Amino acid sequence: MTAQQDTPPSSGGLFRTKTVEQSIRDTEEPEHALKKSLSALDLTVFGVGVIIGTGIFVLTGKVAKETAGPATALAFVAAGIVCALAALCYAEFASTVPVAGSAYTFAYASLGELVAWIIGWDLVLEFALGTAVVAVGWSGYVRSLMDNFGWSMPEVLSGPDVAKGFGFDILAFALVLVLTVVLVLGMKLSARVTTIVVAIKIAVVLIVIVAGLFFVNAANYSPFIPEAQPQSSGSGLTAPLIQLIFGYAPTNFGVLGIFTAASVVFFAFIGFDVVATAAEETKVPQRDMPRGILASLLICTVLYVAVSLVVTGMQHYSELSVEAPLADAFKAVGHPVYAGFISFGAAIGLTTVCLILLLGQTRVFFAMSRDGLLPRFFSVTHPRFRTPYRPTILLGVIIAIVAGFTSINELATLVNIGTLFAFVVVALGVMVLRRTRPDLHRAFRTPWVPLIPILSVAASVWLMLNLPAETWLRFALWMAIGVVIYFVYGRRHSRIDEPVGRP
């Protein structure tokens, strides 16, 4: 073992760090090792699979009608750039610290144990709520498709929104359980299932784009950037701050409206960071992680821009539907049959979103367990499939039950603030690790450090300020609960103080 590998974990109480070498050695313990089976293509498919969901089918209409008009395409570009800043930081960490856990592992190596725990606790909530909410959305699309064939679910099994009194969404519950089994059986199986489903989903999206081009009316693009209008008061935090600091108010429409729209459509990109949770299961993470993260983000940005241009060209932005803009745009031009294709594509798309969000959560939970911050019982991998089956089964069952009793509501915004918080932590971590460990081999280096990480932090904080105050309160409450658990259990059971050469 080299001298560098013997580097002990830093002391420093709450902000003690776990060295990169120690994190990598932990992945070599037979009982706690994950099977390496993923390629750059698998990672790209995972990224596309989790990013393309309801956003491409729903947000386009809302933003075009209320905020940006045809310039929604530019809003998607702006949001894509914000995500690209974060993606460059994720790519450096994922190639340097190819260990399960994503932002949690990155924070442990750079910002310290307490920050790592906080971001890990944040990600557990983010992925859990995301999986449950998306499963409910998937159930809604499936029930809609069933209605087209004259089939219907009993109200009591259609969820709490539909049933009178007690209700349980049996479809959402069943979806999460099936995906749990798929994840237990192995990452390669998960990758194959995802590849097939993503191929179908992209095919549907491309059909919509190509078919829509035949119904585009150039007059609908005029004006491309509608005249600015005062922004209606909301519960976001940004508007009063802008007014106070810069002396002007943000607007709907106009050039400033494009950036307002970007803060909304950003949420259609959430998910590319989940790719980083699979670093430990990648064959050549130093090469393939950056490729998978950046390629999936680029593909989705191109598809989002194309869809927004088509839908605003088919129907004037002021007439677009907020609930189902693509489907209703085809109905408006006399081709309702495409609405069925779109519902099918949305249902297919949400399947992979659920799968990969559940994957991300189990890997973060597994990494925290392996470090002793959660019970070590959950860090033992399956003797045959080499997957973290214990946390996968536990979390899968819990989320399935939550999905059965959950309706889509404002709790979904917790997913957004959690993701943005992770972006901030990772960007700060890149700058810190560059200073504290300049000796590390970095197969991929974020360009223009510290400029890119600083811009990433600023952009992420800006978007966080656009979220409702209620979301901040719920987020703070969840973080407070997490801090209590850390001091009661995690800090006392942390393995960071164990001898570096432990078996």
C-alpha cells in the first residue's frame, strides 16, 4: 500500500472528512461490494430515462402560456446551461470518487461528515418523494389509457384523490414493488429494462416532434418574445429580493420572462444527478461517468427545445393547455389520435423515472450504512446478485405504501429544493477538494475552477429562491430531524475513526 493510500481520515469533529482512498477501499470489502456492470451507454440511458418524464409533456404548455410564449425554447436552453454547470462538477467528482452515494460521498470527501450526513438525509427524502409522486402520476396516465378502452378501476383502488373517503392507489403501489424486484435482481437487468423502455419513450417523443412539424404555423411564433408584463405576486422569495437589490421587478414574458421561465422548466431536468449514484457499479467510471452525465443532459436539452418549438408552432401560446399541452395541441389541429400516443409515451417514461429514482435512493442509503451513519445491517450485498437488497426491499416497500396513499401535491416541490441543495454542495466540494487534495488523479476536471462551481452555486441558489416559502419550512423541518438522528446515532456509530487498515 502506498503512502498516499495510508492517508488517515482528517480529524476535526463534525467536519472530519473521509479520504478518497478510504472510500474506494470500502468498496473492495466482499460483503459490501457492488457488482461493476454498467457502460457509458447504460449511464446515458439511465440519465435520459430519469430526466424525460412529465416535464416534457406538461411544463411546456404552462411556461409558454404564462411566462415566456414561443421563447420557452430559450428558457429550456437557459435551464440546460444551469444544469450543465452542475453536471461538470458532478462529472469531476464521479470520476475521482467512483463510489456509491453521489453528493453524499462527494461531500464526505471534501466538506466533512456533518455536511455529508445532511446531504445524504436530503437525498433520501428527495428520491423517496420523487419515486412516490411519479408513481402516482404513472398510475393516472395508465388509468387514462384504460378509460380509452372502456376499462376502469374501482374508485377505492384508484387513490385518495378519486375515492370517496378511503382510497388506495393499487397501480402506483404495484409499480414500485415490481421495480423493487427488478433492482434486487441486478443492475444489468435494470439497465436492460431501462434501455428498452427509454427507446420506446424517445421513439414516441420523436414521432410527436416529426408529426407536429407538419402542423406548424409560422404565424404562431409572432411575437417570439411577447411583450413584458408585471409578474403576479406569488409565494416565491426571489421577486422582492430582486426589487430590493437591483431596483426592478421580474416580469412574465419579455427577455426577463425567459429567465423566470427557466426557473420553472429547470425541474424538467431533475434527475441527471442520479446517474452519479451508480458510479461504483460502472466498469470504467473514470471514463464513463462524465460521458453518461453530460451526454444524457445534452440529449434531453435538444429534445426539450424541439418539443417546445413544435407545440408553440402548432397552437398560439395563449391558447395552449396547461394540463396536457401536446395532446391538446394535436386535438386543436384535428388529430386527436396522437393524444393517445402522448399518453402512452408519458406512462412509459414515468416507469423509468421511478426505477432510477428508487435506484438512486437505495445507493445513497447503502453508502451511508456502509459508513456506519445508518445501521450496517443495510450495507450487506446479495451473495448472488451483488445488489444492496436489504435497503432496496425496505425502501421499496415503504415507498410503495406511501405511493398508494399519496396524491400529487405541493410536497413534490421538496424534490426540487433537495436537488438544488445537492447541486450547491457538490459545486462547493469541487473547490474545496481542489485545495485540500491537489494530488488526486482526476480523470475528468471541471474547467475554469473556481468560476464554474461559483456560477453553479449562484444559479442553484437563485432557483431555490423561486420556490414557495412553505417548501423552505418543510425542508428545514426534515433537515432538523436529520441532525437529531445524526447526533443520537450516526456520529456515535461512524466508522471514520476505525483504523485505516481495517479489513
